[in-house]
Amino acid sequence: MISVSKSKLIFILFCLPIVFLTACKVEYSFTGTTLDYNVTQTFSVANFFNDSGGGPANMGQNFTESLKDYFQRNTQLELVQSSGDLQFEGAITRYSVTPQATVTSTDPNIPDRAGQMRLTIAVEVNYMNLSNEEEDTKKTFSFYQDYDPRTTSSLEVESDLIEIIFENIIQDIFTSTVANW
């Protein structure tokens, strides 16, 4: 049987866990970023243009400003005009409104009509990380929202739908780039 003195036992029970805990480094971020702010300090966003052929004229500008705002609110990075440590550029490549559900009329003189319409937007993003080029990527992010054309027109809901879609696309961009999901 091994004999351990009382003082050694106290040392083992109290001091060793402290040594192990101080040797571990735990980082936590409420936004889920994996950024090292000592290395990555700035980001830049080039103007996103609307190459989809549809949507409001200011849609590209709205997306660009929303992306900048989201990163400013959710990181400690400084926004710079160009050549940031992280760089975003791209374009809106799809804006489409398509029928999703058909409503059939019992009257043969009244044609079938859409019971639900879907607005889909896709944004192609070229992401560059100057401190870690392995993370550079070019990816398309897409999201959609449905609306009922029987109760509202697309013009009445278009700006709200675009805002919701942009929020989701930007969250996907954020998690795909700086949260590395």
C-alpha cells in the first residue's frame, strides 16, 4: 500500500487542479466569432451591385450598408474604406418572384391563380482573410420569403421581405466567415 503524507495529499487535492485550470485558455464570444483581434483588426466591404436584373434600384447599396452595420455591431473590427484584414465583395445574383401554391377555381371561366408567392434573393460573396488565406472563399448565399398575393401586392411587402431576406443572408455570411461554422 502506498503511504501519502497529509501535506502531500493536500497539495495534490488543491494545488494541482489550480495548475491545470490556469494552463487552459478558454475563449468565449457572445457572437460566436473565432477572430484573433491581435491579428485581425479591420474589415472592408466593397459595393455590392445588383446583377440580378430585378428588385429595387437601391438594393445593392442597402445590402452593402447592412453587411457593414452587422459586422460593426457584432465584432470589434474597425471598418476601413479598402484593403481591410477581412475583405468582402460580390453581387446580388438572383432576385425572383415565383408562384408556390396554386388555388384552383371551381368556375371554369376563372383561371387558376397563385395562392402563395416566393421572393428569393441570392448573393455571391467573395471573402478574403489576409491573415489566413486558407479561409478565403467564394460562395453564394440564398434565402426566400413567402407572401400571399390574394391579400397583398408585392409592392406592399417587397421592402419588408427584402429586409428579412438580407438579415438571414448576412447572418449566414457572418457564421460562414468569422464564426467558421
